[in-house]
Amino acid sequence: LKSNPSNNEEKEAQTQLTKSDELQRLHSQALSAYQQEDCEAAISLLDEILAVCVWDAELRELRAECYIKEGEPSKAISDLKAAAKLKNDNTEAFYKISRIYYQLGDHELSLSQVRECLKLDQDHKQCFSLYKQVKKLNKQIESAEEFIREGRYEDAINKYDSVMKTEPEVPIYASRAKERICHCLSKNQQATEAIKVCTEVLELEPTNVNALKDRAEAYLLEDLYVK
């Protein structure tokens, strides 16, 4: 404005200043809503800001935190991936993405993301700790599946027992391990045990097709056709 205060430029500048003031107001409201744990309101406000400030990594990270608290992990991952690209050496974003994938039961994607974190900082304590956990779990699951392909069902059962001991805090891993143990017992013609484990899976996941199929095969082994 001072260098060339023409009418057109003045109007444009004033418009931009007004928009900037409005965005700052929305930002303050979003932070206040987040601090008050009103994540729904914070997300709505951040949506408005990010429609203009598309490349703001910190705002995307804040919205990702809100999405996590609101139980929308896929949206959180989308924002965190954008933040990881927008900010150099964003180890925190990669760590959070890896944690979310891990909680969702996607150990392979979790492992790939935590490796990205360690590429940026091999001494990152949180990422290294998570890496060791995910790598161990991933190796056990891969080994168990290899045993199943080879028809070594007892070995696979033992390995999936180890999976449940390695990760007792995230329920999805225990659920999947039991589903695969149910499969192994059925294939190994241990019908009584298979029915028991498959039923445990189905009590938590009534529509689990794999468990239903394996339990049905176990019932057939026991000549329990009316089940």
C-alpha cells in the first residue's frame, strides 16, 4: 500500500487484510475448542481455515489430533501424511501414522511408516521402541502364516500364541490370532478345540466368515450336522 497505493491495489490489500483477521479469529476459536475438548467444533473451524491455508502443516496436525479423538483414524492419517510432506524431518507425523496403523491392526503399514521416521532420525526413542515392537509382531505373524502354507498347523498355533503374548493390549491382534488358530485346529482335525476357539471368535465377531466356515468344517468332523 505504501509503495503504490492505487485504488485497485488498495482494495485488494484491504480484502486480504480482512480475510487474514478473520482467519486469525477462527484459529483462536479452533484452539479454544480443542483445549475444551470440543473436537467437533475445532474440526469445523479448522476446515474453514485449511480451505484457504492449504499448506499449513501445523493446522493439519491439529486437525489430525481432533480426528483421532473423534474416532476417525483414516482422516487423521490423511492429514498427517500431508503434514509429513509439508514439514521437513517431520518424525512426529510418521510416528503418529505408524501408531494409528498399528492400533488398526495393519502391522505392515505401521512398520513401513515407523521406518520412515527412523530414516529421518535413527535415535528417535519413540519410533525405535515402536519399531522393535512392530517388527517382532510382524515377524511372528509372517512365520505363522508360512507354517500354515506348509501345513504345519501345530507350529502355526504356537506362533499365534506368541503373537497374543507379544501384543496383549491391542484387541484386534488377539482376535485375528484366535481366528487363525481356529483355522489351524479345524484343518488339523482337532474338531472339539476348533469349535471352542471359533466360538470365542464369533462371540466377538458374529459375522466373521472365516471363523464360521472353519467352525462348520469342525462340526462336520464331529458329525454335528444340525449345528
